[in-house]
Amino acid sequence: MPSPPTAVDQSTYRQVLGRFATGVTLVTGTDPETDTPCALVANSFTSVSIDPPLISFCAGLGSTTWPRLRRSGSFVVNVLGEHHEEICRAIVGKHPDSLELLFDAPKGVSGAPMLPEALAWIECEIETIHEAGDHELVIGRVSDLRVADERAPLVFYNGKFVRLSQSGG
Ligand SMILES: Cc1cc2nc3c(=O)[nH]c(=O)nc-3n(C[C@H](O)[C@H](O)[C@H](O)COP(=O)(O)O)c2cc1C
């Protein structure tokens, strides 16, 4: 039997929503003011529409990276693999060297950096932005898509990075 409904406090929300396993992406762009790479780890990424091709992610209002991505007007969603866990943690922890590998990375048509060894790259123009509580819901129109050889994805579940092989049971 499921537990009875609980009040929607923040820790309950986190605990309950954490039971929804997601992939992890790195949303990258080039800040037009400084001409430097910027990146935001996001597990809120999802596909929205095939025709026209649209995707979305949610950007926290407190994010320092989102305003930079927003003013560039475009971004690349880099799908992370297990092998990106360390760099992912470094970017979330704002380690000073964490964006180093984006400086020399290949760029998409819009100029946004493409993370080396990502599982897939989805390049987008910002289509619309919707207010959504303490986040903004960003709809991106896909302008280019690329896929790499299949490798194990980085998975976020219950507030932790997990390996697909260890998440069962
Ligand atoms: C697994 C994981 C998923 C995250 N997903 C999102 C997300 O979807 N949207 C978001 O704004 N921040 C997300 N964050 C937090 C950001 O990556 C980032 O740490 C925070 O927004 C600070 O943003 P800033 O580096 O742009 O200042 C996530 C963090 C982790 C560890």
C-alpha cells in the first residue's frame, strides 16, 4: 500500500521527486559579453515535441549561468555519461578549473561549446521562456543533433549519482 498523502513541504517534495530517476545533462553556451564558455548541470531536461523539434529544461532563478546562456540566445544540451561524474561534480561545486575543457572544445553552429565525449549533443535556439515558480521553463528549438557511440549514461536518483548496474533491487 502506498503511504497516505503528505503535506507539500520542501523536504517531502525533494524526497518524492527524487524517486524519479533522470539522466544528467550539461547545458553549455558562450557568454556573448565575455566570449567565454558557461555551463549549467541540469537533470530537468526533457524532450517536448518532434514536429517542430522542441526540448526543455528548467533554470533556477538563482543560477548565475542561466542569464549568460539566455543572452547568448542559444545553447547545447550535452548528455552526460558515467565518465563525466567528476567533471559534473566540479561544475556544480563551482571548482575554478571546472570549465577548462570547454575552452578548447569544438563548437556548434551557434558557437556554444560541445562537451568532449558526451553521449549526445542537442543544439538549440531559445524558443520561449515561461515563469515557473522558483525556476524558468526554457523551451529550445533544436537546430542540430549529434550522437556518439553508446556508453553508460550518468543517472541521478534519490539525490545521488548511480550506476545503472547498481540501481536495481
Ligand atoms: C544532478 C543535478 C541536477 C541539476 N539540475 C538542475 C536543473 O535542472 N536546473 C537548474 O537550474 N539547476 C540544476 N542543478 C543545479 C545547478 O547545476 C547549479 O549547481 C545551480 O543552479 C547553480 O547555478 P550556477 O552555477 O549557474 O550559479 C542541478 C544540480 C545537480 C547536481
